[in-house]
Amino acid sequence: MVWLDASFATSPKELLQAFVLKTFNHSFSVRYSYTHAIRSYDNTYTHATQVIRANSLYYS
């Protein structure tokens, strides 16, 4: 849901511009958060795999 501040826009054109801008910013932040979460998971998985490999080499 995108909320608009009525005092921000004075004309229908400004209202539309504000709506488009807020919608774009919201979708961009959601996309960035999703990408960041996937990248973070990949890094954690890679690190865990490296630790397991190092331990198995050390204890073998």
C-alpha cells in the first residue's frame, strides 16, 4: 500500500508524480532487501562449507 500526503501535491499531475515516485522507491527497496538476503545466505553457506572443509582436513 502506498500512502500519499495530500498537502504534498497541489495538482493531479503532482499527485501522479508523487505516486509513481513512492511506488518506484518502495519496489526498489523491496527488491534490494530480497537481493541482500539471498547474497547474505549465499555468503553464510559458503563460509560454513569452508569451515567444514577446513575442520575435516584438520581432523583427518
